[in-house]
Amino acid sequence: MTVTVLPIYETDFRPEASLAKVMNERLRKLAEELQNEHLRALTMAGEPADDVVVYLSYNPKYTVRWRIVNDVPAQVDEYVSMKCAKMGFIKWKTVVVNIFKGNE
């Protein structure tokens, strides 16, 4: 299984330039650590063609949040959730509203 952790630097808020630089560097290091150390065991799981993609970002309170952006088995989701919780990350909650208009 291929594991990819991507830091997302765009946020819902705009920190000062100097703070943004420090935050972005920290986020990059955390993404690298999560991918190369904490989720390394997943590289031996599943089929070689399988993959898991995790986004990391900051919320407005400067807490690191995470989310898996592709379809993965429940056990992979649970494993990533456990590892992210141990690192102090919170689950990235998104508001998705799907409006389906029938044959109007």
C-alpha cells in the first residue's frame, strides 16, 4: 500500500507572514513524520496498488487536523485515526451538502 500524507497550507484564516512560515514548516515536518514513521506499517498492508492519502492542515485555533481523502477499508481508517490521535491531531470535519434536484 502506498501512504501519502500531504500538508495543506491554505487555511480558512490568514496568519501573519512570519507565523505562517513557522506554521507551514511545522506542518511539513509533521506530515513527513506521520508518513515515514507512524504510518509506515501500512506500506506492508493490502495490495501494492492500494493507497491511502491523508491531508493535514490547521483549524482556526491552530490545531492540526487530518482527513483521509480517498476510499480505504475501515481497518485502515481506524489505524490512521489511532495514530493521528496519538500525535494530538483532530479529525477534520467538513460540511458537505448535496442538493439533488430531480427532474424539474
